[in-house]
Amino acid sequence: MAEVIIMPKLGFNMEEGQLVKWHKSEGDSITKGELFFEINTDKTNMPVEATLDGVVLKIMLEEGETAPVFTPIAVVGQAGEDYAAALNVFTGAAGADAADDSDSGSSTVAPSSAADSDLASTSVLPSAAAGASAPGDMKLTPRAKKYLADNNIDPAEAARIEGTGFAGGITEADIKASPLARKAAAQTGVALSGLEGGGPGGKIMKADVEKAAAQNQPCDGLQILYTAPYKGVRKIIGEKLSFSMQQSPHIYFTDSVDTAPMAEFRNEVSEALGEKISVTDILAIAASRALTKYPGVNSSLIDGAIVTYRSTNIGVAVAGDNGLIVPVIKNVQEKTISEVAKISRDLIDRARAGSLSPDEYSGGTFTISNLGMFGIENFTAIINPPEAAILAVSAAKKKPVVITAGEEDKIVIKSMMSIQLSVDHRLIDGLLAARFVAYIKELLENPLRILL
């Protein structure tokens, strides 16, 4: 019997996934273990394999579109089977599962990373509407509803469109392929005569209209280089940082660190180990030591309770092609600097390649954002929720510094690095934060203490 493929849940906080690429088309044969599609979960593209042999009978989610977890996105079965029948069976099973909160249901996709196999659960499934909503019995997917709203079109006008989505739901693609797409285009002021459509069969799509509109010079003389949708990784980052700034009252503590001792220590350790130790590795070890000494900084506010951690899970902010991602080095308090260096190199390389599993960029208790390699002299970082603090590290710059020699003060040139701690003032008081920063400075300027 044909089986329904759902959007898998590949992380505890994952609520929806973006279909990045289908590796199979409708009518193609597929074998268990063969790569089926790729999704963007939070900030990483995850390949998903098929868990049964068969033929792809139906694909219900276009590349680039987003769907809630557990939403049907495809049907796989034997050639000639009725995919609609499988969807009807799935709908009934989903309703029963949701009603009794049982653990039944079928999971017909598997993440290619074994570490995530336990997360591809379908224990509670959506109702037949699968997140769709519209007047009367008409079902509009969230993207379809947004398309109509963005173009000031009454949803009732979509009633005559034949939906190709789950349970007959009307998708954004259905609307774009209908006469309503021309109405949306007309409202932009773009002339459709001679406009080349980029959709199937030359149909005019919204992207075609937006491109044409961007090439015209608006009446105020402002010229547009290009437009891009606010979605995917950029939207996820924006929403998380906005939430952090709105919910967590930030307060900041800044100091300067003499980097000469740290540079000498780094060279000596790298030579002794026969492997390169980075500044970020030293910062991670130092942060772990400081969090162990001042555990109040190593905390989160969760469901009305302040949770203080024994584990020092240090996140390292990495900028890659897919946006900012924070791989996490787990339990640094139990690791040597050599172990931290090996783990961080692997995580950072795979973060830039977009191949981390959700477990590898979640579970942090403290984050380091190091922009020193970009020459930034000073910056302020936003706390990565649900953590309570983040350390911003800037570039080392040669500066005049006043030192005391005997009873005299004199000016010398030193390589100084700015560090700034952002804390959630609901959990961390100023005195605790000041002591934490002072201890970080002490460790970095006396790095042998990091190894004690």
C-alpha cells in the first residue's frame, strides 16, 4: 500500500522545514536508503533518505516552500496505486492519533545522519487541513493565504481554483498558475504584455512580476538593485534575535586584554602538540573555566525557573554561506585544549559547509562571537536564547597603554583586544558579570592558569 511522506521533525525546537531540493520526481522509482530530498531545518540543509522501495506517486511541496512538521509532502507506493486513497487513510489515522495522543503512525522518511534518527517521529500528526485555512470548506495553505494577503486579493476569489495540495488544499503554486496571478501582477503596476513567464509552460509567476518591477525606476527616483524574500535562515536569525532583545534586558560589560601572553601561549602549545590551536580554542577553555567558577552566568530562564548548568557547552558563532550558525562544543569542562581544538575545527568546517546535524548546533549554555579575524575593533553581541550571556571578542590592535613601573607611570605600545560580555539582567547582576569578565581577562593574560 502507498505510504505518505511527511515533513520530518529533525530537532526538538523544529516547527517547520523548508523543502530545498527534490532528488526524485513524480513517476521516478526509488529505493530504500536512496536520497529522496533535502530540507532546511533551522540553519542547516539535511538530506533525507527513503525508507521503502517504490515509485514516487505524488509530490505536494515545491522546492523553496515551507511546511509544518508532520505535514504530508509526498506519497510513495507501487506504480498505478491511487495516492489520494493513501492520503485519505493518513487523514483518518492522523485524526485518531491526535485525539488519543498515541504513538502510532507511519514514518516514511529517515534523516541521513544516524544521530538524528530518533527525532524523525510522527507520534502526533495534524488534521486533514494540515495547517490550511480559508472561508467555508475551502482550504488554503499558509503560503497561499499569505500570497493572497500580500496582493490584496479576497480569499473567496480562490474558491474556483482546483487545489493540488494535501486533501485538496490550494497551494501558492495553484494560485500562481491561475488567472489570479495576473490580477496580482496588475496591482504592481507592471504591464504584462510581452512579460516572459518563468513558470511551467511560460506561466507568469510572482517572481517574474517582482523582477520586472525591480527593473523599473519608481517615481521617487530610488533605484532597486534586487529584492529577496525575508524567509529561511535570515528570517530564523531575525526572529530569534528580536525575541532575545525583547524578552531579555541586555546589559554590557567591556574590558581590554593584553594579547601578548595568549599569543605566546598559543604558539608554544601548538608546537608542543604538533597541531594548530586557535584563539577561539583558548577562549572556549577560558570561558569554561570562568563558567565553572561563576556558575550563575551558566544559566537559563526556562518555564519560570532559573536553571543553572554543570555542563559548560560553548557555542562558537560561525558565519557561512547559509547565514550565522552556532555549533556547540559539549562539556568543555571535561576536555583538554587539544580535544577542544579537534572538535571545534570539525564543527566549524561542517558549519560553513551547512552539514551539521541539529544536535550539533543546539544545547549551548554560553556563546562566543569572535570577529577578531575581520579586524573589528569593538562590537556588541545579542544573547543567543535561552542562554543568559554571550562574549563578543574583537581584533587585537596595537594601542598606547599606561603602565606603572615602580612609582612612575609610562606609556607603552601593546596589542590589546576588546572583550564585551552581554548578559540577561533578569538572571545576572552587575557584580557577578563584572567578576566574570575580570576572571576571563585574568585567564587570558595568564593563560597557563587555563591548564590548571
